Amino acid sequence: MGRGDLTPESIVRLEAGAVVLLDQRRLPDEELELRCESAAEVAEAIRTLAVRGAPAIGVAAAYGYALAASRGEDLDAAYRVLAEARPTAVNLVWALDQMRDEPTPERARALHLAEVDRCKRMGTHASALFGPGTKALTHCNAGGLATGGYGSAIGALRAAWEEGLLEHVWVDETRPLLQGSRLTAWELEALGIPHAVIADSAAAHLMSRGEVDCVVTGSDRIAANGDAANKIGTYGLAVAAAHHGLPLYIVAPTSTIDLATPTGAEIPIEQRDAAELGTRFPAWNPAFDVTPAALISAIITERGVFRPPYHFS
Amino acid sequence: MGRGDLTPESIVRLEAGAVVLLDQRRLPDEELELRCESAAEVAEAIRTLAVRGAPAIGVAAAYGYALAASRGEDLDAAYRVLAEARPTAVNLVWALDQMRDEPTPERARALHLAEVDRCKRMGTHASALFGPGTKALTHCNAGGLATGGYGSAIGALRAAWEEGLLEHVWVDETRPLLQGSRLTAWELEALGIPHAVIADSAAAHLMSRGEVDCVVTGSDRIAANGDAANKIGTYGLAVAAAHHGLPLYIVAPTSTIDLATPTGAEIPIEQRDAAELGTRFPAWNPAFDVTPAALISAIITERGVFRPPYHFS
């Protein structure tokens, strides 16, 4: 696969007998595909981050469920193993619930294409918030890789770039797994958008120097009151952005909004293996944090731009 | 060297014909000594971070200058090469200026021991600010390795630990060179102080969960108005600490205070090689940032505890 070919199918697709994924753990050094031949193998790919990003894992789970149906697997067991692969993203369960009545490849594919279409609409809504010459900062990877196609936060940056409003993107490297320096920079290079990777801890310094106009991220789950869970570090960026009077925009599909979760306090935060930090000393490795609604300037979904106080229903 | 033996001499010393340094680039995997046989080799060790930390590079430069004198090197050239090894720390030039009148091994050794003694006094002053059961967060390494002996910020933690006031230390891993997870965790393990390494971006999340009582760091240069340069990321921690109503303490010897620099705006910020971030995409790698005095709850030197507005003279 050439890097210019970041199509929905190149990220995740269903073939005869397998869900085929671009293995995001190997990027940017190698562009390798991973074949998952059962729901359990898809769940394992989700758990080990071969595919990651809330919308993309929803799409992968939908294909996995269709695969399980075509193989005659026990669908309750398939649902369970896929739903439990990661705890924070709500899109995972949402996508599986969409599949229950019609566990077919066609249904999964329709879900996938609808996800890509939603991203494009989000991008258009979000880029309307950008002024000319914007220098944006983003965290983790909310791109085509994370959404199965166009990207949520990166979709907004793509749309702003196409409209001539975007000057530069600062890419938080995003420790410990470096989704920023590995995946977001790889996508921005493919898109020809000017960018530079920074250590996560350099973001506030850049803001103090006037080098950042806005922060744009995705989200893994948004509570009914607008509190948003996203990759660890987003909350610190939100605090720093507020301190410097800069807007923080969260770009995410409606499927990310969990009306059954009243506030961020009820969002489960995944604790990942401390070994990801690569130290032999004791370590603590939360994968997500929660940004309170009060620190989020706008939440942009495919339905439009929401402002605080947030009312989604 | 066993890890229990973190003596001033084990970190840096002058032998016949060489300054001998514990190579901090190899820690914690290997405890190797580096022999520098000229002022230029000492400068190279400083530039490449074999020895780092503002007070420790001052001590290393003093030994390097004494070595240059004993070898009959051109002392103006030796001064220059050492002073220019790194731009942000002011202790480097301060230590060299202390050596000019008497460029002897004895003078360098006295400077070294005075540095260790200052750290112990700072630790005593700083720990008086700690309440019982304190959970402290520190960034980078302001320990024995950084100061040639006892440590500035870690000196404060040591003193608080000995007084039974310290419960736990959160160690920012400190990208890109991981001085926290490599060096600070190594020192805290040797000292038997409970600790856990975190991704830098997890600090604000920990604060929001009530898991941090104070932030304690060193500094590479403090301006006359109290603005303080320190490892990139300190400023973001300061903003987050202020947001959560937590104190930020800076522990540093008087030699770090540069009365000739009126404010932080005049402190040169070293830009280091983007390759340190380990990405093949464009990157930007400032090594330090400046925390404005207004965000610093106290600056603790060997002379005592200073509070804003800062007047050091």
C-alpha cells in the first residue's frame, strides 16, 4: 500500500473468512496487514491496538461480528468478547448493537461507510470555526486510521487545509504509544499538511509563545453533560488552553456520545500495562483522562457544532 | 558501583589527568564511568548529556577547568569551550568564574563539596513546607546526579522522607530523554522512597484525582524577578498545579539565580536536535521552558524559602 492510498478499505475490511486490518502497531516503519479469522482474533487485535481509535474499533467490531455470523460462531459469545476488548470507547458497543438484527457483511460495510461520511460532515462543520492562518495542535491520532477513513479531528484539519485556513499542525507525540509521532504525522505527511512533532510536555510552552491558535482532538466517550474522555494528556492540554485563552475543539461522531453516562465521573478509565512506559521501575499507566465540559469550547459532530452548556438529545 | 553508593565522588571527580564522570546517558541499564582528558572532552560530555543538571555541569566544568590548568591548556580557550557547552544553565559560567583566580583541583573540589552542602540545606528548608503524608510530583532529575551529590528537588524529597512527611513520589518520565524514568526513579529506588513513573501527560489527570499534593522541581536558571527556566514540561505542570490549587516549589542553589537576567523573557532556551524525539517526521525540540514567577509558590535555596514577589538581592 502506498501512503497516498489511505482508503477506508485499506484500514479495515471484511474478506472471505477474515477481517483484514492495517496493523497500526507497526506504522510508520512497516505497512503490514493483519488477518483476523474469528471474533476472538478481532477482539485481540482491538485489545492489542493493532486497530485503535473509538470509531475504527467500532467498525472493526462490526466486521468481526459479521465474520462470526458467517462462520456460525455463537453470536452472544462473539458480542461479549468484542464488547469487552476495551472499556472506555462507547462506539464499540454501539456498533455491535447496530449489528444484532442483521449480522451481515453488507450491514457492517454500510456502517463503515456511514462512519466515513460522518467524518466528512464533521470536518466541514469544524473547519468553519477556523480563522485564516490557523496553527492547530492535536493529540493522539483522531485520523483516518482511528475512524476507518477520513478522520474526526484530522478530518477537521483536512477540511481547513483544503479551504486554505490551516497554516501548521503541532503533533503531540502522545506517550506512551506515540500515536501522534507514528500515526498522525504519517497521515499528515500523506496529506501534504505542514506539521511538526513535539514532546507532549512542550505544548504549554508553545501556547505561551503564541504558536498555537486552537487545540483539536477526538474523543473516546462523551458523557451527557459534555465531559469527554480522550487519550491521556487531553485534560492537561485543556487546562493549558484555557489558561492561554485558546479554544479546545472536540470532534467526534454522535456514536461517541453516551447519554446513559451522565457525567465524566462515570466513564471507566482503562488502566494499561505499565510496561508500555518501558521502565523497569514502578509505573502507572492510565490510557485516558476526562476533560470537563467547562473546558471544551465546542463539540463538533456530524450534526453540527455544539456549545456549552451541552444538550445533545 | 553499587546503587547505594551515590557519593559526590561517584558522580564526578578529578583524577590524575582526567575528569571522571558517571555516564548518565547509560543509566539505569549500565553504570559506566567516562574519562575526559581535556577541557574540550569535558565540554563534549556536558553537551552530550553524559553529565547534566545545572549544578552538576557547573561542578564538572570547574573540574574541567582545573584539569586544563594542570595540563597547561590555554585557559581562555578552556573557559570558552566549557562556558559554551550548554546555553541555558547559569551555574556553568558561575562555576567557571569561581575558578578563574585559583584554577586548582582543590578549588574545584571545594566548590563541589559546597554544592552538596547547599543541597542539604535546601532540603531542610524545603521539607519544612511539606505536610504529613505528602504525595509529591517531580519532573526531570534534580537529584544527586544533577547536583553532584544530594540533590535539589530530590534533596527536598529525601529530607521530607527522613522526617516521615513523604508518602509517595510521582515521577514524570520526562520526554524526550527520560531523565525521570531513567535517573530519578533509579535514585528513588536507591533511597528506598516509594515512587511510580508516569507519562508526562498523565500529571494533570493525577492532580484532578487528588493524587498530588505538591509539585517539586529544580531549575536551570532563575531570573531576578523569579521567573524560572527548567526542563521542558515544567511550565505545563505549573499551569496545571495552579488550576488545581496545588503549590509548585522550585528548589535550586543561589548560583542558579541570575540577577543579570531581569525576567524569564531574557533566558535563552536551548533547542536540541529533533532526532532526540526519535521520529522521521519534522519535529521541534525545545529543551527548557520558563515558568513565570506568579505560578511559583516558593523558591527554596540554601539561604531559605523565598515567596513571591521575589527579591533575591
